[in-house]
Amino acid sequence: MTQTDVIEKTDVNVEITKPKKWAVVLHNDEVTPMDFVVALLVEIFRHTPDTATELMYQIHNEGKAAAGVYPHEVAEAKYIEAVNTIKLNGRMLKVTLEE
């Protein structure tokens, strides 16, 4: 039979913080069709057609907008998927990740 020692620490201060969120940001350009931006927002970022249209106009009018805000790993995956979709469709839409 083996003996196990249990050590308890009661004066340890542990600070738990939520992970930082990252935004996947779409930037306006004068070349990419608005319908393509709406489709991208619906397909990759799971917006409804109505919210995607509103967001597309925000991107168009303000120069950029967050398509979604996620934990880093999710944001990075959405960013990669968006960039690949943009390239596969021969578009030049700029996408960035912002903390």
C-alpha cells in the first residue's frame, strides 16, 4: 500500500481573467460588389440577410466594421475562411483581425 500526501494551500490569490476577444474586420473598397459582402457575412459570419445588409452599408459608409467578435482561435479561423473565400472568388476585399 502507498501513502499519498495532500497539500492544501488556502492563501493563494488566483486571478481569473476572461480571454481577450478579437474582431474580424471587413474594410470598404470601391471594387467588391455589395452582394458579395452580404453573402460573405451570411455564409461565414452567420448573419441574417437583413443584419448582413445593414453591416455591409456600415462598412461602405464608415470604411470598416466588425463582421464578428470571437475568442482568438475562432476569430483566426473565420479570418482564414473569409480570406480564402475572397481569393477564390477573385475579389480584393481587405479583412483584418483587431484585438
